[in-house]
Amino acid sequence: YSSSPPQYFGNSHNATVTGIAERSGNIVLTVSNEWNCFSQDSIYLDVPACCEIIMPTAFSPNKDGHNDIFRPVNKNGIQVAVLMIANRRGQIVYDVKDTNTGWDGNYKDKPAGQDTYNYYVKYLCEDGTSKEKKGTFVLLR
């Protein structure tokens, strides 16, 4: 058999066809036998957009232009609805709604200490789906 697009499918000698779809599109499968009889079929595969964010595990707000703000790394079509940050004692040091600005490492207009912090982020996908993520990160000074 042959398949299109060919880069998404494996060995053409197996009876079972599996593949990885990176985006929506037509999948075409053509099979033939030893008498050169061919058959072809296609299907449109709708692959939903990925809606996951990646949060940094550390940041260093030292104004060097690199990793100075704690915020999601990839926001393709994603809107942050809530970003909340707490220190190890559970004290909220940053709590913002409807923003994509991120945390600059300050608390009450003073630099927060080097430590491990907890985050909670609620975000909206392009299709309107709401998702949440929690984790920890390190503020480096």
C-alpha cells in the first residue's frame, strides 16, 4: 500500500496502518495486490488544536532581558484568565485576572526572595474551553 501524506505513516509491508496526525487534512490510502489491482479510499481527519501551556520551572528577574517575567512560555491562541502565585507559606504574592503580563518577581513593590513558589493558572483555549494548571517554580536572584 501507499499513503498520503507519506511522512506520517510507517512501513508499507504491515497489514495495520498507524500514523501521527499533526494537523487536519485528507488521509489517502491506496492498496494493490499481486495482480496490480488497486483500490483507494480517503478520509478527512479533523485534529483539534493543542491547548496546553508550558510554565517555566525557574525565572530570574534581574532585568537582563532573559527570563525576567514568570508567565506561560507558549500561548498560541491561549488567553490567561487567572495567574496566582504563592510563597511556601501559602501567602499570595501575585494574583491577576484577565492578563498576559506575568509576574516580575516583586511583592509589595520590593523584590521577593529567592525561593520556591507555587502557581495556579486558569486559561482559555481558542475554542473557549477553560483549563487549569498548578505547579512549582524557583525564583533565582
